[in-house]
Amino acid sequence: MAARCRLAARFHHIHGANIRLDASHTQATRVESFANGLCFSQEPLAPGQIFLVEIEEKELGWCGHLRVGLTAHDPQSLEVVPEYSLPDLVNLGDTWVFAITRNHNRVVVEGEEVQARGQPWEPFLLIERVRIPRDTLVGRSRPGRYSHILDDLYKMNVLPATARRSRIGVLYAPQPDGTADMHIVINGEDMGPSARGLPTTRPLYAVIDVFASTKSVRVIPVDYGFPSLQTLCRLVIQKHIVHRLAIDGLHLPPLLKSFCQHE
């Protein structure tokens, strides 16, 4: 699964007409208008694998926000990438998309008890049998005088889901009947099953619609099992500093500084 995770943690080269990808295919920016911002994961997701993005840039003047979901359509099989995920891509069938709103994203299933929110200091997010390190799932502010306050707000999931630096992910959890439930995760908190009955016999690609007020997003890689060497370096560095602003004064490569400050 590790190899597939590394491949899937990038955007597919097939995307909406207004999307521009960076050289690493990990950042997607809508360069004009408010639509034609559809993106897909480079590879189908494995069961329980989360495709996680961070909102990097917003654009005022538009109504609506990021949309995320899953599709059983191989992006290369699309004759034309639809203008919108909702309703265009969904109308093709075998596609499930959830529109992220500022405050109300939790799915309440009739007849089922609402699960208690996990505490922000719990190290793992548990979604049925899926276990994901919570630290990567939680957005962080940019380093500054009030970073420590803002970071606590992100961890408690108090800031709006549509805010800059918020992290939003999608995954599917297999069920005993052979189908799967789609879950949306916002800043380390599971929003519940936003779609049910997904086919597990077909490859499922992540759908990210960089729509309206959301202008740019970046894929955040998630370590499963043993952390990567890069993650271990970050943890050691952060352990020996008082505040993330101090990282600027360290003799480190710029990319490593950025990773330690923002990831």
C-alpha cells in the first residue's frame, strides 16, 4: 500500500481547463473564472487511504467552496472533463461528491447515534477499521506571533472548514456487505459517512473540485505505519525549538525549513 500511497498523493495530469499544476503535481491552482477546476488523484485510492489537501489560497467574490469526493471513472476515460463536479460529474454516474461549507459539514444518519468527537490530543483518527495519524490531518497557521493560538484552534476544529490552511481529505471504508462508505475528514475530524454503497470492485479516484472561493490547494502526504525519514527529521527539529519562528534562524535547506514550519 505504501507505494500506491506515494503515487496517489499527486494530482492526475487530466484536469479541468482552468487548473494549472505545479511541477510536482501536488499543487493545483484555478487560474481564472470560478469553474472548470476539477482535479483527480493520480492513482485510485486503496481502501482506507485518505487523499488529503490543504487550502492554500482563497479568492473573494465567489459563492461556494471546495468540493471533494470519489469517482469510479478513470480520468483518462473522460472525453471531456466536466465543468463542475456537482452536478455534471455526478450525473455521469458512479461519482459521489460532497460540497464543503463554512460550518455545517457533519453528516447525521437518521436512526444512528452521533459519535462523540475525538479529543484533539488523541494521536490517531479511527474510522471503523481505518487508523490514520491525526497530526498530519490538522491544519496549521503560518508562523507568526499568534501561531500557537491559531494552531490550537485548528486542532480543536474551531476554525471554519473553508479557511486557509484547513486540511480536508476523503477516503472510503469497506463494509461487511462488500460495499464501502465515503468519509470526509476536516482538520482531523471525521464528518461521518457522506455516501454509502460505493462499489469496492472498481477503482475509486479522489475528486477535488477547486471551486469558487477556493483558488489553490496542495496535496499533503500521509504516513501510514512507520513515519518517513523526512517526518522524523521534522519531529526532532521541532522538539528542540521553542517556537516555529525559530526555524528561520537554523542552517537548513529552504525546503526542509518550510516542511518543518508548515507541515
